[in-house]
Amino acid sequence: MQRMFDIFFSCIALAILSPLLIPIILILRLTGEGEIFFLQGRVGTGGDQFKLYKFATMLKKSPSMGTGTVTLKDDPRVLPVGKFLRKTKINELPQLLNILKGDMSIIGPRPQTQRCFDAFPLAFQNEIIKVRPGLSGIGSIIFRNEEDMMLSHNDPDKFYDEIVMPYKGSLEAWYVANQRIQLYFILIILSIWVVLGFSSTLIWRLFQDLPPPSKVLNKWI
């Protein structure tokens, strides 16, 4: 049933958003490095790799520069137009094509690069690959301000690997264990809620059995 809703909502979204997407495509072609889409390998269902689509917001060589696949707030690798696209999450909209192809769902664990996926504890890795990765999900909602969080630490890679990813993995595993159509719709509504700029703290009132964050993360989420 979730797959049926994925296809339906993706088709509707692409039709409604086409007046927005077409100008963005033209702007990207005429600015920055002239690239429209950024394709990157991500870990999908069963651990298989797939190519994830995004609007190009960073320099082509970004994965081999600075913090690699980890992006910080005000990252110098982000192109001028890319800052707006990333802040509004418009850069994620091409993933509607991944959903139509069956690589992803609207709701699920966020698809990670192999390097980031390997930072999940093994037990969580085994759970996460049981379902399709999502355009949004429990981890995306709670870690809405991840780039701000990363910027506050002197060693963002270490903080990401040792603090962020173990907890994010526990959240994604929670989703897999509790996956149902009601949760699917609730998380869609909450995703829209936080994109519009409202607080993500509502999720803690709705799901009181979520894994608790560590003291280090508690002040951020």
C-alpha cells in the first residue's frame, strides 16, 4: 500500500511543482558550474547501491574536498544558488524521480553514502536496509538542523561518526520496527511542518517511545 501512495504522491508533486522546477533547471544551467543534477551513489534496500538525484548545489569536486560527504553550515563548497536550494530543501525534489523508479519511498531512513552508512552500528545497518530509503523520515525530521550542529564542533567528522550516526541509526531502526501506513502519513505531515520552519519538538510528544538522545545531542534536538 505504501508503494501505491509513493507513486501517487510523486506524480501529483511533480505535476504541481513543475512551474517551480523548470525555472530552477534554467537557473542552474546558466549559473555556477552549469550542472543541473548531482548524482551520487547511496545505500538502498538490501544494501544495494543506487544513484540518488539532487539539484546541483555544490562544486563538482566537493566529495574530495574539505569534510567530504559531510556538509557544514556555510560550507564554502556550496554554490550561491545552492544555499537557497539547500535551506528550503528544494534541492531534494529530484528524488521524486528515485521514488517513481522504486529506489526510494517518500518516508523511510535517509539514504546514506557508503562512508556514512558504515558509521551506523552494524545492528542498525542490518535493520535499515530492510526498507526503502526515504525522501524524509524520522531521522530527517529530528536532525533538521544537522548542519548547524556539526559547525559547533572542532572535529565534525569525529562528532558525526561517534555521536550523530549511532543515534540516528537507532531512530531509523525504530522506524523500521514501527513501520505502518499511519506512521507514513504522520511523518509526511511532520516533514511539511518542519520544512515550513516550525519546531520538530512536536515529534517527541507524538512518539514517546523514541530512543532518547545522549546529553551531548539533547541540547540540539
